[in-house]
Amino acid sequence: MQPQLNLLMDNKVTLYGASGHGKVIVDILESQGIVIAAILDDNPNLTQLLHYPIVKPTPEFHADCRNVIFSIGNNHVRKMLSDKMNCTFATAIHPSAIISKHSKVKEGTVVMAGVVINPATTVGKHCILNTGAVIEHDCVISDFVHISPNVSLAGNVHVMEGAHVGLGASVIQGIKIGKWATIGAGAVILKDVPDYAVVVGNPGKIIKYNSANE
């Protein structure tokens, strides 16, 4: 018998997505004593994430859900879900993250262990700032962005909606990374990146373009 989800418990967090990424978010929440109300996933083959049973989401949940975090690594899927669900959202911030009091992190975003966010930076909704990433002063991280582990963004970098900056990439100051662009692992970005571009190497070079639905 599946556990029942109490939608009215505003002091708890519900995770949507039973993935490896979800395991990291569970660890963050548990480290701060935050209660996990449920973990939802519509894959019938998944029954448990760590020690939590997985609950199938219902139409009622989609219509009225509270304190949700999308524990899904795919930027497009997070955007699709946020567009169709009537939810309020929580954030998950690891206690070892260093976030300037002069910066802002918006709802639905997850900040992993060892992340540094320096002053006058804004991080949008439903972003992933992964382990050990450094976001310098005056950066703008738009909604649904994924900044991978050990990425370094210098000052005044703008990362537009849905972009994915790969493992260990470095971006010099003042650069704009276009919406839904992909920066390859270890790339060094020395000039602006167009929307949907896929950039790899040192220095970074465009090798192709993503489609709007990739």
C-alpha cells in the first residue's frame, strides 16, 4: 500500500523526482533537520530513494502542491513541470555553502555543498548550483540553469534561461551565455555564447546548436 501524501503540511518539503540528483537534495535537507514529506515520481519501476518510499503524483497534487523542489537534473523537464503545476516552492541550501547576504537565491533552487556565491549576484528559480561551484560578484543566473560541479564564473557573468555549464568549466568576467546553451566539461569561455550553442574546448568553440526542445 502506497503512503498517503498530506498536501497541507507547509513545514515539510516534497521532492518531485527520484533521481541521483534527488539523493543529494535529500542529504541537504536531512543535514538541516528539514522533514521530507514525500518523494514523488511517476516511474512505476521506482519504489524507494534512499530510505524513503516513492509516491506516484496525483492530479490533486498537481493542482495544489506546497513546498516542492524539483529533484530532476534535466533543465527542460524542470521548466515543463513548473509551467503546468500550481505549486509553491522551497529551496535547498547546503550548510557549507557560502552565500553573500547581498545576493539573492530564488525559489525552487538547490545549492550544493561548497558553493560560493559572492555579492550582488542573483540566482533565478529552479536552478542547480552543483558541488563546489564558484559564482563571483554581480553575476546573473537565470531560471532553470544548471551550474555543474567545480565551475568558476568570474564577475558579471550572465547565464541565461536553461543553460547548462558543464563540469569544471571556467568563464571569464563580463561574458553572456545564451539561453539553453551547453558549455562542455572543462571548457574555457572567453567570449559570449549565442542562444542554444554547444561550446567545448580551451578556448571554447561552437560545435553545434541545440534544438529548442533538447
